[in-house]
Amino acid sequence: MFEYGAIMNAERLDIAHGLLQQAVAELTAISGAAGDDEMLSTLTICEGATRLLEQLSVSVIADLQRRGVFAERGYRSTVTALADLLGWDRTDARRRLLVAEYAVDRTTLDGTGLPARLPSTASAFAAGICSTRHVEVIARLLDGPSARRLPSQVWAAAETELAAKAREYSPADLQAWGTALVETLDQDGADPDDRPPAPVNELLVTRNPHGAGGRIKGRFDDPTMFDAIAVVIDSHSAPLTADDDRSTGQRQADALADACAFVLDHGDVPARGGERPHLTVTVRLDDLERRARAGCLDLGGVLSPEQLRLLCCDARVVPVVLGGAGQPLDVGRARRVIPDGLRRAITARDRGCARCGRPPAWCEIHHVIPWESGGATSIDNCTMLCRACHRLVHHGGWDVVLREGRPEFLPPRWIDHGRRPRSRPPNVIQLATLDLPREPVGVG
């Protein structure tokens, strides 16, 4: 799984890897013929080595995060990238990322070095006194509401005391002791506020003045209005698989966009200008002749070629071709890229997102071989993907292939150099392929 033969410093990594393997082999040989005391010592050495490797791993994660390496490879979430690259559960990936943010020295944009956010904890972690779990406990304790109310000097003293106790306590005991410490230090609690809150129901949608996208900011004190929105977002923002490692904010943003797209396609939306509102992408004639280097959305913002291809995978298209001076040269009829009958057939085969399993109503159809490259709009060249997985295929370096009628996903080489295919489990397990006993097994 972990391959590095295609990178520039492979020789040095190979030497380091060989030395590490020699050290493990030597410890294995010693433990094989060791007494009780030697085996106990071997166990403590293994834990110390594990913590040394964790320090290096966390430091590398912090450096990759600063450089924006995962974002350049199409990942919005570092947690998702770490899970795909290293096979971690998202809990482990989040913990390592949290430690990287709090227990590693920082660097500003101009190259100035800054101490870690938790300096005493960082020192204890670098010395091997505490594990990543200890650091996670300390970071969450000191980021809570009670700790944030403490004066800076008291907060720093609490952090020093927690880091010292990490040597003595397990993470669970440190959590209990640290909670009591913070509550004791925050004796006054939050300041009372007797003013009645002003009811507010508002939603502000603001386009970015430069570039695509924008901001949505809202507040709903009316419980019925809030519940109507919250139920829709909550029902479609839960992680569906262990591979869905988006943050809560990212999942909720995707859920809102999915709900709006679903309403545009299936809901009873008031007409605007004589037709139901849809996204309109305007492409200039010269861009069209150069295979559409860019497109412009109806409400502003320029699309990149990758974003344009993603949007056009499964959409209702109204071609509007503009001349050099911007005048419309041709306006065609609306038509769907994927006919409804074909979509039903792909739905029956893929049963939702072929990568994560999200329900079909919230998915789009993706051309395996792009339509603009001559790919056919047929069941043998299309698969169903949710919006999150669809973006990963278009922007993250993942590829899709169809083998014996089933979609398989090839990760980018920086995740798996061999690009071994990954796929969802089949709908029906073929019992004939399993090594099952043919006769009842009695109890001896």
C-alpha cells in the first residue's frame, strides 16, 4: 500500500526504510529469546518508537497543510486526503490533524517562526512523554467555553499543568482531571446577560466581488422556519460511509446545494422570465471552438474547464453561442444530456452513488470517457455519483472504469502508486465463491 518508488528522494527513503526494518528485526530477534523483563522492556521501546514516528508523521502533516498540498490535488478536506492516502479512519485522521495544528511550531506567511499553540504540550509530545491522544484531550479542554474565559496567564498555567500530568495519567484520566481543573479555575462562569434577545429572521446571499462563488449568512429565531431548513440539511449531511470525511460545515454546505439543485430539477419552483429557474452557462464561440476553456454563470463568476465539465455531466442544456462582440449567434432547444430512460437503467445498476452509496435522487450521471472526447452517452460509459464524489473524480485525480458492468475507482498515484481499483461491495454475495462448510459442523 505504501509506495514511494516514483519520487525524487526514493533512494534516501529506501535507506531509512531499510534501517527501520533492521531495527524492528533486531527487536524481534531479541524478544524471541528474551525473559520476562527483557520482553517488558521491548514493549516500552516499541511504544517509544511509535511515539517518535507519530511526532514525525504529525510534523509532516503540518507541513503539507501549510503548503496546501492536498488542496492542490483536489481535496477540500485534509482529513479525507489522509484517510485515502493512509487508510485511516476519519477519527484517527482528525486526531493527527488536530495535533499538527496545536503541538507543532508554526510559520507565518513571511517565514517567521512561531511557537506551537500549546507550547508545553508540544514539548512533552516532542519528548515522547505523551501520545497523540493526550494532546487531543488537552487541546479540546483548553478550547472549550470555560477555558476560553480564563485570563491568558491562567490559561497558560493550566496548559503547563495539563502537559505535566500527561506523564502520569491515561488520556481518560487526564480528561477527567483536566475538566475539574478548568471548572475550578473558571469559578465565576459566564457573565449574566438579562437582556431579552432580539428575534431575528434573515438570510443574506452575497456574491464575491471578484471571482466565482459567494457567502450565505442566515439566522432564524422563528423555530418553525429554522426546523424546516435544519431538517432538510440534517437529513442529507450525515456521513454515509467511512470514506466520507468531510467536516460538518462542508457536509452541510453540500447538503444545502444538493437540496437547491434537487428543487430546481424536481420541485414546483415559481417561473422566472417564463420558465423554471436553472443555471445557465454562457460560452463564447471562440471558447467553444477551443473546447470551452471557460464559461460564465448566469449570476456571475467564471467557471474553470474542470468545473464546466462537472456541471455539464448531467444537466439540462440550453446552448447559447456568442460572437466576438458578445451578441447571441444561436440559441438552441433545451435537452437533457442524460435521457430519463438511461438514468433509470444506471440507477438500477449502481443503486445510488457508485463510490459512497448516497441515494439516487441526490446523484448525477458521470461520463467515464468524457462526452467532449467522444464518449458515448450509454450505460456502458456512464456511472452514478453524488456531488462530493463527482467533484473528487473531476478535480482529485480519481478515475472511473467499468469492469464487467461494475464501476471501479482508481485512486491517484500519490495515494496508491499501483492505482489498485476500489469499489463498493456487490449487492448480492455469491455464496459459491465463499469457502463454506458443506456439512453441518457438530460441537465436539
